[in-house]
Amino acid sequence: MSKEFSQGFARQHLSSLAHIDKESLGSSTGKDFSFYYISLSDVNKGKINPNLEYFRYESAPSRARRLVKKGDVLLSTVRPNLQGFAKIGEKNDGNVVSTGFSVLTPKDSCCGDYLYQYLFSAHITGQINALVVGSNYPAINSSDVKGLNIYCPQLNEQKKIAEILSTWDKAITTTEKLLKNSQQQKKALMQQLLTGKSRIGFKHGEYALKKVKYGHIPSDWQYESIKNICSSYTKKNSDRNDYPVLSCSKYDGFVDSLSYFKKKVYSDDTTGYRVIPYGYFGFPANHVEEGSIGLQKLYDYGLVSPIYVVFEPNSKKVNSEFLYAVLKTDRYRQIFSAATNASVDRRGSLRWKEFSEIRVPLPSLEEQAAVASVLSSANADIRVLEKKLDYLKQEKKALMQQLLTGRVRVKV
């Protein structure tokens, strides 16, 4: 018995707990047989794609060779360290899976839900990481799967542990749905408020529209070039200030580089880096078409790589939060991509000269501030749910370390 596991947790090979890959299509299915197919890409950390492809037997992919039924557990043998695990429920009963999965059918001595939860444990992860071979197509084989070690208590305790962990899964799933809904609601708000389709303080139909390059905006709005509301900022760190180095991510905007990447990914000599003060914008000239643009609100001063374009918003003409929301939309990511492709810079970069010619829709400063406030409130709701989701996942992980090793025993 490993010191990590308590008395009463018996060490067993997976093959003694489950039948592995015992069901297959065979030749008896006939030409009329048809099914939904679960491919490797359809399974991710317990979730199965709800929109599976439907095939007739004669036209099915060559890897579609294994039937599954309710209660089976899937373990991806290809890139298993990405946790392509799932439990087959009512909806996927009778479907067919790729031979890239091992199908585990629990025996009478094993609770399927316990087995499924155990696949996500650090104990299984460590074994898989030690067994996986290959770099481009890392995988384990069926004998590796059969030999995986699992520590189990008696069946009734397995069921109780699985029930507890399943409760946490339900809370996580509920929070994920709430978060997705909040994100979709914010996106809908942005589409309406940033284009003037909905107005704060106006009723629909109270204002005329005018056509601009990428659609229509209210006639009382301006359609300004970025160069008319912002100015380029090119100061370098020639004084060797020890400012934090920042990076710009696609979704989060500016992040502290050291904290975000968990390691140093920038040069020791930062004298050539650009200074970016608080409230200024910046983007990497060769990645802005991916949406990597940020508003620096982390430090009084930060540093960014020399490839960044930094610019200052004119507070008398534009609300920086409003402008940031506009520049982070999918529409402007497409505009940046088009401008990059049209740029004379053959390195695939978008410099200030071309970027500053891009136009943005602008209501009055008062309306910009009102829109920014609404979107800020939506962002606050999203952050609360993100923190809650992270908390639930961390708590479940800690609970698994206790329950699946027997450090904490449950009363049956």
C-alpha cells in the first residue's frame, strides 16, 4: 500500500475493475446500420460534443469500430494527457466511438462514476505522463490502459465518493452555463450599444441613421480616424527604469508577463523596450489582427516589447473604456486583419501610420461614458462568475486529493 493511500483502499489494475474494449461493430451490423460517431475531437474533460456526425455503416470513418452503451467510460489513448475522458449517458447510448478510445465497462465490483472521477486524479495523470510516447502524436496502448493502477475502497464507499464529487460537477456545470450566458449577453450589448442600434436615453426611431464604411450609425455620431482622437507615444526605456514587462493577450488585454507565462520570456536588457503609461493603449504590430490589443490599467508605468505600437487617447474627445470596447470587437479584429494585409510592411505588421487611419464610431462623451458604464457592469458580473468557477474547480480538486486517497473517509 502506497503511503499516499489509506488502509482500506485496495490497489488494483484497471483490467480487474472493468472490461476493456469488449464491444465492436463486427460484420453482423449489416449495410443498413447507421449511427452517431464520437471522434477524438468530440470529447474534452468529461464533455461530449452534442452535435455529432451521423453516418451509415458503409460510409463511416475507418476508425469508427466500437459500440458504446450507457455507463461505459471513455479514455482517450491518443493525447490522453489532455484528459479526453467521458462517461456515456442516455443520449449517447448505442453510439460508435473511434478506436482512439479505450472503452471501459465497469465490472460488478466497480462503480462507474468512481472510475470516471478517478481518471481525473493526479495519480492517473502521473501514470499516463510516464507511459505516453511520441511527440507529434503522443499516445498510450491498450496494455498500458489495462495496467493503470487504481486504488479503490469497498463498492458502497466508491458510490458515496462518486456521489459527492458529482455534486461538485453539477455546481461547476451550472456556473459554466451562467458564465456563458453572461458572456453572450455582454456580446449582444456590445453589438447594440457600440453601433448605436440601441441608445441610452433615446427611444428607437428618435434618430436618423447615416451610412459609413462598415454599416450604419446614428446621424449625430462622429466617425473619426484614430489619429484624430489619439496620438502615438514612442518613449523608450533609455533610463533603465525597473518597470514591469507586460504582454498583450487576445482576450484579457494587458497582463503581467512574468505572472502570466510563469517564466521570463523577455530580454534582460529592456533599454529598447517601449514605456506604456497607465491609461494608454498598445498592441503588438504583428498580432493585432488576432485581437491582441490592450488598455494598460495595471501599473503607473509598464514596458512592452519594441514591436508594440503605443498610443494615448485624447480624453477631451474619447472615453478610453468606450474606445477599448470598440477595438476589442470581432468587427475591428477583421478590420485590423484587412489593414494588415493592405499594409506596405511586408513583415505582416500593422504600424501606427496605417492603424491611425482606421475610423471608429463616436457618440458624445456623455453617451460614451454611459455605454462604458453598462459594459463595465457586465464585465464585473462576468468576473464574479469566473472567480466562482475557479473556486469550485480548485475546491473539487482538493476534495479529490482527500477522498480518492482515503485521507478523508466518508460514512456509508
